[in-house]
Amino acid sequence: MLSQLRFTFAKDAPKTASLLLATLVGSVLLSGCGDDVGKVSLGLFTTKDVIIDAKHDPKIPGVTCHISRIEANLDLADPSDMSISCRQTGPISHAELADIDMSKNGEVVFKESLSILFKSLKVRRIFDAENQTLLYLSYSTKETNGSHKHALSTVPLYGTAAWQKPLTAK
């Protein structure tokens, strides 16, 4: 019986490998479809594109961040340059604000791998209590040309249900 099982597995191995390969290729292709809102080619003679993603803050769904970055299709690593712009796109409540990390370090709200060499793009939310503003800092985790690339965007809470008069206001 064991020899018959081995024969069946060996006979079905090419079919199993093909199915596994098709699943892997399909998941890679679909993973790029998620939050893309724009893709701009940098020219006819380059393999680089500008990708624009829309990301919603998981704890504050009334905030949407648009992140643009370079995608190098045939390179092993994407460049570290990026830009971020975050805006209020829905209501922001005091209860949502109470659920976020209020420390000076804030918390990582998005993370995306940019290479097989341990480089990733991260977006960290930091709350500026004095100015009642959410700060969204995007940065690369790997130094490039002597610099960790980063960009900053802010979402003021003034006019939202989450806004509170700062204690230091005069």
C-alpha cells in the first residue's frame, strides 16, 4: 500500500507543482491590485513607474493617506524615495482617537516590503496633542546615499468630533 501511495504521489507531482506555481503567480499578480489608484510610467526607455496607493488608517478610518513611490519592475530593489499626503476623508471621533498610541514614537500603521534585502516603507502615526493634529511620517528602513528617505503629512483635528481645546491654549 505504501509503495502504491508513493507511486500515486510521484505520478501527480507535475500536476501538483503546476497548481502550486499557478497559485503563487496568481497571488503575486493580485497582491499588486489592492490599493493602487494610479500608475505613471517614467518613460519609454525605463522600467520604472510611479505607483500611487491609497491607504486608510486602520484605527482612524476617516483618514486616507496617498503614498507615491517608485517601482522598479526589473530591479531587485525599489528606490527609497516616496511622498505622502494624508487628509480627512470621513468623520473622526474622540473614541477612535482614544484607541491610538499617544507616545512620542506613535505607532506603525502601514508597512510594505520594497526589496528582498530587508528594505521596507513604513508609515507611522504620531499624535501632536498640543496642536490637536495627527502626523503621518513615511520612511524607508534602509539608508540610501547616506540618508533615510522620509516624508511628512498632517491631519488637523480642528472641526472634527475628536478635537479638544488644547490645555496649553491661551
